[in-house]
Amino acid sequence: MYSQRAIDVGLGRRPADKVFGGGKLVNVFTAEVYEAGVAIAGDRIAAIGDVSETIGEDTEVIDATGMHIVPGLIDPHVHTEVTKMSITRFASVVVARGTTSVCTAFDQIAPVRGIDGIRYMLDEAADLPLRIFNPPPSKIPYTIPEGTLGASVGPDDHRIAMQWDEANGIAETTFDFIRAGDSDVIESIGLCEEHKLPVHGHAPFVTGLALGAYANCGARDDHECFSAEETIDKLRNGFYCLLREATMAFNLADCIKAVTEAGLPTRRVSLCSDDTDTSTLMRLGHMDHIVRRAIAEGVDPITAIQMVTINAADALRVDDQVGAVAPGRYADILLVEDLAAFEPSAVYSGGELVASGGELQVTLTPPERPAELLRTFSLTPVEPDDLLFRTDMEDGRVEAISMFIPPEIPLRLRRDVELEIRDGLVLADPSIDVSYVSVLERYNDTGSRSTAFMSGFSLSDGALATSLSPDDENVVCIGANTESMATAINRVIELNGGQVVARGDEVLAELPLPLAGIMSDISPAEMVEAEDRLIAAAGELGCGLANPFMWLIFLPITAIPQYALLDRGFVEQATLSFCSPLVRRV
Amino acid sequence: MYSQRAIDVGLGRRPADKVFGGGKLVNVFTAEVYEAGVAIAGDRIAAIGDVSETIGEDTEVIDATGMHIVPGLIDPHVHTEVTKMSITRFASVVVARGTTSVCTAFDQIAPVRGIDGIRYMLDEAADLPLRIFNPPPSKIPYTIPEGTLGASVGPDDHRIAMQWDEANGIAETTFDFIRAGDSDVIESIGLCEEHKLPVHGHAPFVTGLALGAYANCGARDDHECFSAEETIDKLRNGFYCLLREATMAFNLADCIKAVTEAGLPTRRVSLCSDDTDTSTLMRLGHMDHIVRRAIAEGVDPITAIQMVTINAADALRVDDQVGAVAPGRYADILLVEDLAAFEPSAVYSGGELVASGGELQVTLTPPERPAELLRTFSLTPVEPDDLLFRTDMEDGRVEAISMFIPPEIPLRLRRDVELEIRDGLVLADPSIDVSYVSVLERYNDTGSRSTAFMSGFSLSDGALATSLSPDDENVVCIGANTESMATAINRVIELNGGQVVARGDEVLAELPLPLAGIMSDISPAEMVEAEDRLIAAAGELGCGLANPFMWLIFLPITAIPQYALLDRGFVEQATLSFCSPLVRRV
């Protein structure tokens, strides 16, 4: 990136604005740690090494003695809306912890407001000390088959977004789209080629010949490795592997064995947070936490730092801008005393001090919200009867598929259960941990909704509802009975978005999410309290999951094996088609 | 790169066209060597690993038993015209030796015919089994100050070229342009940023703060490292270092110590041939030779292969297309029995066998040449007197600067010599190895020409002239006397371009270069014979240089320390300005 100001500093024509002196540079290109100064010109790094000659009368000299000078951290794959925080609030949390760049699709606001919603997020982020690289979703609806949405995203939108400064290709180009030969996605891939922008991937469990097929769509990276074997296969096939350590998906421990045990080179290995709630960010941290996790798994600290700096920048093809403390890059810099402990003491974004001691040093204020983003619901309140599972079958018993969640892996596997048919209804059975689960279209009041069965939440009573629910952001509700479900859903509607726990006609806990029905401007501390209250309330209903909403919200994603639920029905991921959860009479 | 055909093979919907079986894959991503098959679909790699399921009735199975399967080699920085071969002939030589991609500016035809000349070369190359990535020159004239040329290249040309499939940014963005703040070059850098295309660098001996300044122009790589220290500094500053092993510049041995002795990681280290004559290619090889050289210097074979495959592809930002035997990439594949010996036994380009046993297996025929590319001279023959060095000084002696070439490094250093002034002329003095050297504008018959002094060729008589002469492709001539020089120059004019050795009025040896005055369609074997004849003839004149024309042709490049000669005068590189070679009377 051309910077006359930085050139002039390097050529001795003007002094540096700031100089870091006395510290040890962590050079991610050479994997060296050595004493070096860093000269700053505006928002750029002008020079590294012996920069004493760049110090003028007005140069601010920052004493980095005893500190390591480390590049600002990059999260190459994160869905910021899943924290339920607005991007301003999200930045306030992660910047304080050393993250200075994220690659994010804003694909949760996209089903609500389309490309305009994404642009709205980018405009809000423009003045934040957090650099955003934006690959809009490869296609909205993401799901196959499609759900009912408030907005779509396709090639015509990509044509616009690829002109933006934040453009970074397209996100979540799922294997399913390629397998299905989706013509819109193929067209958007062509636009990426034309604009030299990356095609970001999504291919859980895809290996071998299918992985070869997938690579031939042009996907550059993948954040869906579940094992060392899968990671090794994807690295061999040329993918950048963004190993995930999310709130619910702890893939790092297994996948990192491709490095720590198989000993593979790490240049195409990065780390990402993907889907994380605010409690995780506040209690454990963001990329700083994931760096510590990698070190704890046996990765050398310098290598771990490379993974979330230069490797991430290479994966995104933005290594000319970020990912290194080197001239020509933005002056996104951390001071870190102990590399192994990895607690950033100071964070500079674009040359400005923005956090120290883990505390933000700048005030980030969310903007006034326009009315059209605070009223995104068009859904008539429901009656309990609306949510029942109806059948033509006579009274008796039926073998049915109840989705269930295996420990420590966010899939929806098949559990075959026997349920009672009574009066044209198939009844959930909390005594054997089978709840109802419903998805309701919430944008157009079409009345499109579906019900299926779910296990793993062990609800004895009550219901949980959420309108943050990738990929469609429709209303998802699980309940032991439809009375509680109607209470929870109707409260979400009243709030114009939110998460609610209810029992009977009583709301036990709630979190309003008024911004697009998925986000809030409350403080991060308030968000953590709200997340705690919701979990505690779910616990009162017998729910044994540590974080039930983080399981619930993803139910409509059809790109995750084996089943999903859309407003239009129950989906089998293997065939990407609607099916009945009822197997056969018994 | 999206390929439906390759996707269909991976998904089992159609058989592979070809399958390599029984060989060991050199995986440049993981630095592993392991038994694996490779399935080909059209010109793409469809899958690697166990590909037995992709074999159908019509699949050609290639037995690679005992062979290593290696990616086709990439030369990330080469001036093909300097071989004096047309691109068709150049391809026939290098493809047989395992090179399947080159990044080349075609910056030698550019001063002759501008962007149209570059497009002409690309069109000729379009059907060759050699993939071309083309960054047009950052600016023509390259030199500061400017020489007199047949055509120029600037931002308006880059706007056109950046739309081409072969577009790869801009080449040779010299430190001098940045230091001088050249507004055209700055504009073209902006176009690269807009089009996400690389800015290729050129910064010999630039280190420290100046290197920081240079990095802030956005230059991604550099091929001008002369020592391990310079290489280390450039790697630390984030540059891709393309270590050079050219016909005259043997930088590899020193620079590679950054790896073999300093132990730096190699991900941003590549190798290039830059300026090479045909004899070097035919006798030693191209990138295969440079790989062997790296191995001889102590680089592990896998690492050396990475340098000229994936590392080069990363440097050029074309790792989605080439640089690995991995799905999604072009099927540019070598079979190599012994990795350390590195003699490619077979070469596949885009899935087709194009060479085996070092011999081309396809016929590459140069096209008919248009008249306007065969008549690019407009220069009236000269008289010996035209080439003398004139002065206002009275008879006596003068201290003068004679350029001289240090051993093994293609610079023009300063040698202070005493010369005689007689009758308004400063006389060369073969007895102390001081020849005349002249450059004559050859496009517009302006009569623009200059003379200076040169040592190192130890000519006792005669002259050498060439119209291949980066960066201007004007006529450059060195001679012990101006009679011989006029003979040589006038024969070059008659030939419409070429290289000539003359003594008195006799032509001792000549090589016509009719294509744009710089290239020929003669066979590579004939070219080697011609190069040998020219060198032998120069030897008859007392010239002790092993390869005098390879020293002579680069005299007009002002981006190389310390002096250059343009048709408009003698240039001091430190100040980028014209100066007199005369220092003072003695």
C-alpha cells in the first residue's frame, strides 16, 4: 500500500510520528525475536530495525523495554453477530484483547436486510480500531433447500460488494453448493476470479476425492476441520486450514496434532473463533485465548503467533496490509511481556494506542439506530396448537427421528425414538428427552413454520426461543410443551427479536436483541449477565447443556450433518432435501 | 479456478482423463513425499491420493513407478527477450527442462512497440505449453533520466493490461522511481492496489531505513539481493526474495546463506533466472539448473523445489493456479527419478505430455512475423567521426571516469583514468584498457547519440555492437576505435537489429535479431552457435571476458550502480542525472 508519508520517513525527509524503542521484535517472516525499533508514520509502519535516525523533535518515543513487539492479531473467520453484540460492542471487547483485524461475512444480518445490512455494519465499523475484511456470504439463502427470508444475496450483490474497500471475496462457499452445482454460487466464484478475491470455503468432513472436487471450485480455505486426519488431508490438498476454537466447537485440540504430532509445516495453518458468545470472549478471550490454547497444546509461541498474524493474512490475501510488524503494513501492534503467557499489555491500531492492560483506552459509541433496523419482525403471535406435530396416522406409536447433539461437536445426529400418536398428533416425550422444536418464518408473516423433534436438551418443562439463528435468523424454539413454546416465541416477537426462556405462560429470562432482531447495544458486561441468566433459567427447566442457546441457534444450518430444521420443514443433510422425521409405525 | 469437469471427476460423475499411478508425490504444502496417485481432468488436477476410483475405461493410466511427481517449475522473474529467442523458441528450451510457468514483463519489446508489443508476445505465447504471467514494466522509459525510445508504457497502458488474463501487476518498480516520486509509477501502483495485483520490485543494495521507505510503495518482491545480509534484511522487511542465478549474476551462492547458514524460514524465498542467454539455458538448464545449484549449496531438495513452485506462486499471488500438484491447479507436472540430481524425465503442461528425457515432444512453430516487427530501425548509418568524444579543452591530459565491471557482479563501477586530449577529442586508450562506448537512438533517426569510456573488455582492436540492450534497446557499441565501431553499428542497422563483432571495416561475426531488433526465430542450437561465434570473435580482439555481450547489453540500465550510458548521455546512478565522464585536467 503506497504511503508517501511513510516513504518520506524512511528516506529521512521527515521524522517519524512515533517510534517504539527498546523492545524485541517478533518477526513473523523470519520467525526471529530480536531487539529492533519500529518507526511509525501516520497509520503505517515506516521502518523496522535501527530507526533512531527517524526520531525528530516531535516524535513520540514509546519505551518498549522488556516487551515483545507483536503484530496485531487477525481472526480470519468469525461471525461477529453470533456474539449478539453490535459491531461497535464486539470491537470494544476484542480490540482490548489484541485483535486488530477480523474477516467477517456479516452473514447474520444478510438474511434480514441483504447487502444493505452488510454495508450498514461496515459503515458502523469504519471508524472502529478494528480492521474489517468482508467476504459477503456466497449466497443467501445459505441453506439447501431454502428457508424463507427477509432478504437474499447473490451475484448482483457481489458485483457491488467487490467494489468496496473491505472486499474479500465470498464466504462460506459450502461443499453443498458445489455438489448441487448452484448456478448463482458458480457465477459469484467467477466474479471472485475476475476481481482476484478469495473464495472462502466450508467443507466439514470432506476428504479424499470429494475434497479434490471441492478444491476445483477454487475454495482457498476451510474452517471446518474436525480431526488431525482431516486437517492433514486438507493441508495436502492446498487448503489454508483455519483451526477452530469456538464456544461450542473445540476443534483445536484434535486438529493441531497435524502440527504437534504429524509435524507438518504451519504456513497454511491459522486459527479462528468462528461462532463465539460474549461470555467466552469476556471470560477466556478472543484470538489471545486461542493463541494460549495453541501454546498449551504444544505449539511454539512464535509459531502460534504466526498462525494468527501472517498466516491468517496470507489466507485472506491481505498480507500487504496486515499480519506483520513490517514496513508498508498498518501499524497494528501489540506489546506483550511474556510470549508464552500471551497477555497483550498494549494494543495499537493504525498507530494509535487503543488498549492497555486489557482495558480499552478509547470510547466506542454505537450510533443511533434507524427505525427500520429496530423493527424487522412481521410475524403474528402463535397459539400452542400451531406448534404441534400433525399426522394422518391413526393412534398408536411411531418410530421417529429425534435430532440429538453429540458431546463436544456441534452436529445434529439421528436418534431413533418411539413416540405416541394421539388424535392426529405425534407427541414429544420429555420422559425420554424428546422435545418439540419449531422454526417460524419471521419476515413476511407467511405463517410458514415447521415442527420436529430434538433430544439432548433434557427439558422437563418450558421452552427456549431465539431469533438469532444462523443461517436464516428466523425464530427457533425448543420446548417440552407447546404452551411454553408459544409464550417464548410471542415474547421474542414482542421484543422485535431476542432470546427468551419461558415456562407455561411465564417468561423466566429474556435478552432483547432489537438490532435486526439479532444484536444489541448493551454493554459486554450486561451481555454476559444476560447470557448467564438465560442459561440459569434453562437449567431450571432441567436443561443439562452448559450453553443451550449456542446449540439451539444453529439448528437451521443445512451445511452441518446430519439434520437441520427450516421454517419450511425438516432437512436431511446427506440429500439436501426435506424429509419426514417419522420413520414407520411400530 | 472453477472447473466443472474436475469437480465431476472428484464427485465420481465422470472418469478421469489421465491418472498418474505408482509414483511418489512431492507435496509442496506439507513438505512430504509419499505414494499417491494424481487424477487429471482436462488441464486440471482433479484429485490426489487414492484416485483409483476415478479410473474409467478411457482413462489413460501413466505408470510413475520409481518416479517423483513434482509440480512444474516457475521462474518468477525472467526477461525472455534477453535470450534473444522469440517466446516460441524460448518455450521450446525451458519447457523441455521442466519450466511450465514464467513471470515475464516483456519489457524489452516494450521500448520498441509499447503495450502492443507486449500483447503480441502474449498472443504468440497463448498456445505454448508455457504459462505466462505478465506484469508489464512499471514504466517505459525505465531509465532516469529518460532515453529516447520507440514507445512508452504508462498508467493508461496498465489500465488496459490489467484486464488481460495474464495480468500480474507491474514489473521492475525500481527504488529509483520511488525515490524520485515518479507520478506515473505512483499512479500505476494505485491501479495495482485497485486490481489486487502485485507490485514487483527492484531494489539492489537497498537496506535499512531506505528499505522501509521502499516497502511503503507496496513492492512485494525483489530479485536484486547481492548478499546474505541484504537477503536477511529484505526477508525481515517482508519481501519475497527471488534469489538470482543468471548468466552473469551469480547471487545464489551468497544469498542462500540466509537459509543454509542463518537458518531463516524459506516460505518467502524463491529463485529466478532474470537475465540469461541461450547458451546458459542449453548447457546448464533453466530452473532445473537453479534447483540443482541450490541443492549444491546445501538446500534440502524438497525445500529447493518449494522455492521454485509454491513459493514462487505465492510471490506472484497465483498459488490458486500453479505451484503445486494439488486439485484446482493446472496439471503442470514433472516426473523426476532422483530428487537430488533433479533431471526431469517427463514434463506435462496442462495435463499434456510436452517433453520427455529432456526432449520436447511437441512441435512449436513460430508464427509468420508481420513486417512492422521486422523493420523497427530508423537510424542513418554513422561515420567513425560521429562516435568520437569531443571537448572544448585544449590539448593535454584529462582525468576521466571509465566505467568498469567488477568480477562476478554486473555493476559499472568508477575507474579513474588519464586520457589524452588532442584536437578537441578525448581519446580512448586501449593500452590501458580504455575503450569508447556509444549508445545511439535507433527509432526516430534523431541522431541522438553519446560516447563515454569503458574498461574491463581489454579490447586491443575492433568493436562489439548490439541492439538487444535493456532497458532502451538502442544500439550499444564498445570499441577500441571508432572505425570498427562504425562498421559494427552500420551492420546492426543493415540487419534491422543484431549483434556484431567487427574489426576495421570487416565484420568478424554477426547474429541477426530481426524480430523487433532484439529477437530471432533461429533454432536454439543455432543460437548457441551464434553466441559462441560472437564470443570467439571478441576473443580475437583481445577481449578477456567470458561473455562480453552479456556485460555490454546492460550498460543503459540506470537502476544499476554506479554509472550508465543512454543515447542522451552519461548517467550517475547515485543522483540519477547526466554528468560528464571528464573529471579535471591534469
